[in-house]
Amino acid sequence: MHPTSTVQPHDISLKEAFWYWLKLGFISFGGPAGQIAIMHADLVEKRRWISERRFLHALNYCMLLPGPEATQLAIYIGWLLHRTKGGILAGVLFVFPSLLILALLSWIYMVFGNVPVVAGILYGIKPAIVAVVLAAAWRIGMRALRNGILIAIAIASFLAIAVADVPFPAIVLAAALIGVIGGFAAPQKFSVGGGHASTKNISYGPALIDDHTPTPQHARFSWGKLATVVLAGVAIGVACGAALAASFGLHGTLTQMAWFFTKAAMLTFGGAYAVLPYVYQGAVDSFQWLTGAQMIDGLALGETTPGPLIMIVAFVGFIGGWTKEALGAGHVLASAMAGAGVATFFTFLPSFVFILAGGPLVESTRNNLRLTAPLTAISAAVVGVIVSLALFFADHVFGWRQPVGEWDLAAMAIALAAGIALFRFKVGTIPLIGACALAGLVVSYLH
């Protein structure tokens, strides 16, 4: 608990902000909840760059959007402090360290993945990922499934994707439609309960951007600003996509990645776990950039690196570029790096547009912003989708499609222990994965 200070914080230079966002990019472990907690502790409690109420108001907006909410929150605060350049700086530095680390791990995976030590580590991590995904479904479910109608939506979405193989975008659209209808027919069932906005407002002393600090000039809303930013964002995306198409053709691997990850970015409601089935359907089934087993390994690597979990798209792009030799035969590593870069750029571009275009509107509607009924329904559907993802991973990791005698009992034991550690003892993700990696090494050595 930080004592309340009465000293007004000094103005923050862009250089000071640069070093903070860079540090955050290297230490932002723990998924969105952990990353948001780190920013709250640093920016609200310690440094007092922004007040509790303004922080939560920005967070509520970010949670309405598709995309990684922690990254978008960093962009929002950076923009509020230092205009457009501050927002871009915060977002890029939040993501870039993760991209570098994940690219290095992906290279090690492709070159040394069959080395016994590396294989043993991955053998232990993959069962842990099954438990981590189930825990994510539980956390989101506890928040999102507040009544029978929302539970029914979750069950229906699970059956739709797991049994009927319905595409993820169709599930999102159906849930949104149900929410629109439910918002009129039974608004009390789709109202927002709990959530970040209900957190008790605590004062840590005067903040640089305080509750009653006037909205800065650059954060004031106008339709002209909104249109300019949206058109600029669309133009950048179209120009980059057109350049890829001109260089590699409409059916080139990098061109296909640009369009695919743009669509994926628009569907990331409820966090990275929610969109992973869509990424799997496209990257594994449709384009065959990587295998299902490699997808699970990628999620395992993504859980061990800082930055948003959706950075698994960099792994998918890396392996896809490597496998398809996107830049031509003999340029494997360059192709892989290009794939990782394209996947990352087109996944995160919409997040920058959403914040830089919508931020002024949000600042003009403080104390009125709230989740809508369609998004409440989508959140419920996401729970069912994440459960189906956990079962899909379990099937691949444990070999459940094989005869019972061929099931991987050691992997199941590691997953059970990981589940107990997560649910009963609230062990953090990084220590858990480290322990499971060690267990995988031991099991591999004994075998």
C-alpha cells in the first residue's frame, strides 16, 4: 500500500516516457491482468502520471475493443501524455521486446527443437498450457456468466465450434445479435455487473492527469480528427498490403498473412485465447503454415515471454514464413523474420487506430461509458470457445484419440498437478511453466 502524497508530480518528458515504456515491454509478464496490474502500480500508485478514475475509464474503453486491452491501455496513456507520437511510442515499445524474444525462441525451436533437452522442456510445458487455458476460461466465466441466458450462450458457442465446426466470426456475430435483441427484450440479463468500473476509487495523491484535469487540446473530440485518423490508419494498412501484393502476388504467403491477421485483429474480443481457434482454423487448416502440434508449442513459448499473449501470431508468422520460404528458396531465416513482422504489424495496426481515433470521444464521455449488451453476449460466447480450445489442446497433448492404453499418462499427471497449482494454490504462470518444464525434463530423462 503506497502512502498518499500531496506533492504534485512533475511533467513527464517524452524521453522519460520512452524509458518507462521500454522497461514495461521487457517486464510485462502475467497476461493482460498482470500487465494492467503492473501499469496500475507504476502509473497510478507510484509515479501518479494518471489518476485511478481516469485509468479505469481508459481501461473500460479498451475492454470494449477487439485486440489486446493492456497494449491498448498503454497506447491510450501514452497518447494522453504526449499526443499521437506518445501513443505510438508506448504501443511499439510495449510490443517490440516481445517480438524480438519470441523470434529468437522461434528460431531456437526450429533449429534445436528436436534436441532432447529442448524437446523435454516442451514436453513438460504443453500439459501446463492445457491447465492455463482452462484457468483462463474459468476466470472469464466467473466474470461473464452471471445468469442462465449467458450460460446458455456459452454452451451453445462451445457446441458450435467443437461439434459443428462453425467459424469463429460467425459465433461472434450470432452472439452480438443475441445481445442486441436481449438488450431490448431482457436488459437486466445483459446489464454489466462488476468489472473494472466497480472497483473502489482510491486516491494516491494528486496525479499529473487527475480526475478534474482539463482535457488537453489534442484529446478534444471532433469528427474531423476522427475521420483523419481512421483514414490514415486504413491508408497505411492498404498501402502495406498493396505493396506485399505487388511484390509477392495476391496469393503470396506474406500477402495472405497480411489479410488474415487483419481479420484476426478485428475478432480478438475477450483476449487472445478467444481468437486462437480462428487463428488455428486459418493458419493450420486453411493455409498450413504450421501444424497443430507446432501451434501448441507456440502458445507454450508465448506464455513464457513478456508482452501480450496475442504475440503468438509472431510465432505463427515466423513458422509460416520459414515453412513456405516466403521470400524465396534459400532465404529461410529472412522469410521467417518477414512473416513474424507482417503478422505482428497487421495484428496491432487496428489497436493504434482504435485508440488514436476513439480516444478523444472517450475523453468527452467520461462517467458515461459502459459495456453494451452485444459485448456482454460476446463475452459469454468467448467462454465456450476457450473451453473448446482447452479440449482441443488436451486431445493433441494427451493422445485421447488413441486407444486408452496409449494415452500419455505422464502428460496428464503434469496437467493435473498444474491445474491444482493454478486453482488451489494460485501459482503464477511463469513459476508454473518453469516447474512443468523441469518435470518434462525429468520424465524425458526417465524414458
